[in-house]
Amino acid sequence: MDPRVVWKEYLRELCFSCNDSSDEEDDMFIETMRAWQAESEESERRPWGGLVPGRKRIHRYWLEGYIRLYNDYVVDPPVYPDYIFRRQFRMKRKLFLKIVGAVEEKDPWFQQRRNAASELGLSALQKVIAAFRMLAYDTPADSLDECLRLGESTIIENMRRFVCAVVEVFGDEYPHSPNVEDTARLLAINARRGFPGMLGSIDCMHWRWKNCPTAWLGSFTCHVNAPTIILEAVASQDLWIWHTFFSMPGSLNDINVLHRSHLLDDLAAGEAPKVHYSINGHHYTMGYYLADDIYP
């Protein structure tokens, strides 16, 4: 049984058992316990998030936080150069600003508006940075308050809306295999970078599965001695992710997952894009993927 239920039942019995007492201190104790119980039950019925009556409002100075973030990352020249921006957000500044503008146009939640007191609210930059920080660093929502000026409940709701907006805006563009035009563009970009014939970079990563069912622990436990789920992805240099294969058991490795994914189905069926390039005097007609040394 929930300890809170046991504690409330104990208080209820205590209040009823002491009702006949004439002692002033006992009466005060009973009234205090009854008020505490009523407040506890009311807080459980109240929806989570928002300003709670009786609680002091925290003025987070949103506008000052937005100005600081704008000067750090957007203004030209910014405080943090491109290489630091890419390390912090795992992408180029141009792509980041494109995502900010797209989600702001898609969902009014990300648009900066004035509240009932005519104060400017949170900007799209603050909300999108909060989502990226959680995704890039796996940080909890309440750890971003002091640097981004967002409350915990706002950040959680912001994350939910952000992922929905990204899927709706970019869903048709990213999770499809390259067509003829896409293949030509990828080959041209990679050839300029010194990798003729390369279609993209491939790798797998383990995502820790905290709430893995006990019956599945054996299949999903890997070398890190914890249940994980494997994600296989292929991406271009500008982070165009056009292939993903998710939810494979963590007991597999990169090669086992490659055997199960549909990445090489076109090659096996003889429908792979035709590529012509030469390396060290040898002519090749099939593209390749840049990978680490686990792949043969």
C-alpha cells in the first residue's frame, strides 16, 4: 500500500479518537492535521503545472535570459564560435536556426507573445535550446532553469511539443531513402570532402532502457551490463539522416543489426544506385558507407 495512504488513514483515526478531548493543545493539533489532510487531497486533485494559489511566483526575467542567449549564439559575431556551437548542440548553427524557425511557424506554443500583464513571454530560441540540451546531454528538466529561465513543467511540455513539431515538419524529408537527385547530391558533397563514392556515415549506438521488463533483460543486456536498445542510423555530413533502424536488442552488435535492417535490401535485390568512381586506379560501381573498424 502507498505509504501516503497509510499515513492519512492514521491521521484520520487520530483525529476521530481525539475529538472528545477538551484539551486546547489537542484541539489545535486536530485542526492542524485536518487542514494538512485537506490540503494534501486538494494538491492530488489539482493538475500539475502552472501557478499554484498561495505559492510565491518566481519572476525568472525571461527577457534578460533571451537577450543573453541571443548574444551567445545568434548575433554576428556570437560569443561562442561555430566549433563550440557544434559541440554543444551536435549540429551546425545554420541547421539549428532552421529548426527554430520551422517549429516556431508550425506550433504557436513556440511563438513569443505577451501575457495578461503585457510582459513578453518566452521566445522560441529559449524553448528550442531547452529541448536540444535535454536531448544532447540527457539532462533532467529542472537542471535547466537557472540558465534558460524556464520552469520544470514548462520544459517538459516544451519537449513534448518540440518532438511533435519536428516530426510533422521534417517527417516527409528525412526518413526516406535517397532518390536519384539525393544520391547525386550526396556523392558530390562527399567527393569534395575527399570521399568519392561515399553515400553516408553509418553507426549504431546503445540507448539505455531503464524500465526494461524483467522477462526481457537477458535479450537486451549487453556489454555495459544494463538493458539497452540499439539504434542504427545513416547520416550525411550536414546531418541529413535518411535511414534509421531502432529497437533491436542490446545483446546484438553493429554487424548483427546490419544483417537484420533493410539498409542493404536494394543492394541484395540489384536495385542499388549506380555509382562510378576510381580509387588508386581501381574502378568501382557500388557506393559505400563510412564506418568504424568493427565492420569488415
